[in-house]
Amino acid sequence: MAEKNWTEQNENGKPTAGAPGAEEPMAQGNAPSEASAGGNGLGQEEAQVQGREGEGEEALPAPVAESTIGSDGTSAEAEGDEVARLREELATVQARADEYLDQLQRTVAEFQNSRRRQEKQLADEIERANANLIKRLLPILDDFDLAFQNASATLEGGQAATVEAQQAWLEGFRQIQKKLLSILQDEGVTVVADGGPFDPNRHEAISSEPSDTVESGHIIEVVRAGYEYKGRVLRPALVRVAA
């Protein structure tokens, strides 16, 4: 009964703890593993060291020449290409800027030449207009010369003849005045109308005095005639105004 208990096995087919034969098989079973561990320990460590060295050698990158790597990680060849491209763009932009500057200078020169031509044309037109006006005024000057030539003969005659001659002489001057006014009217010059209310834009008052016949604020007398050129006052009329 006792031997049966000592040799009794558990449910898994192994001797139960405390059985006489349990320790001896365990010792026998462990001996080979300890021997194997003692004999193979150095070989396993060497294999592990060699494995680590192999892994370290595979992790190292391939050597690269320092001259081909830039400070920012780009290659010198790429930097050279970029610099060449930038220089080419700079040259293109500079050429375009020079072209625009040349066009601008040409435009400014053409504008200045055109302005000079226009100023010269305007001056020429003004001179031609003045010349035409002077040509029309020359006959008036001839009439004045003729009137003064006849003045001596008119003044040397008798009293009766002198009066008649003087009247004719004065009438000649009136005709000269009418001719001159006609020429000025053809050029657009008109006389500022006399009489009526005082207009500060067309009249210049030299006095203000009471009047029994003229309404207050109206013109009493024109002392010097005024003239307008196409609606623009050339010279205001000097007038006396009723107070």
C-alpha cells in the first residue's frame, strides 16, 4: 500500500511531489542541460557579439564626399544649377529693364519734341494772326498820314474856307475811326455798352455823385470806352455813377 502511494502518479502522468523517485529523475534530467549551457555559453556570447557587429555595420551609411553636400543638405551641383538659373533670370530681367528704360527715354524725348513743335506752331499761328491784323490796320495808318498832310492846307485858308475845311477834315477822322472799329469788330472786338446800370465786371467807377436825371446806381457818363473780345473784357470802361 505504501509502495503504491510512493509510485503513484498525478493526473498528468508525472510523479507527485514528495515521491522517492521524483528528485532523482529531475536531477538526471537537468544535468545534461547544465552541461550543455556550460559548454555552449561562450559560443552563444560570441555569436551575439558578431550579430551586433553585423547589425552595426549594416546601419552605417555609405561615405559621401563632403564637397558634394551643402550646408543645407543640398549637393554642390544642385546649388550651382540654382545659381546659374538665378543669374540667367537676373540677366533676362536686367535686359527687360534696360529695354523699358530705353522706351521711356524715347517716349520722353518724343513728348518734349512734340511739345516744342506745338509751341512753335502756336507761336507761328499767333504771329500770322498778328501779321494779318497789322496788314488790315496799315490802311488806317495811311489815312492818318493823308489827313495830317492836308491839315496845313486846311488851316492856311480863309476863315470861311477854314471852317468848311475843318468840318471836312474832322469828317475824315470820323471815317478813319469807323474803319478802325469795323476792323476790330471783324476780329471779335466790341465796345462796352455805355449807359444802364453799373456792372463791376465791365465798368470801373471813377466817381459817385448825385444826379437828378439818372437813377441811383446807373452810369452818368463814360469817361473812357471799354472793350470786350468775344465776350471777355479786355478793358473795363471808366464811368461816373449816380449815387
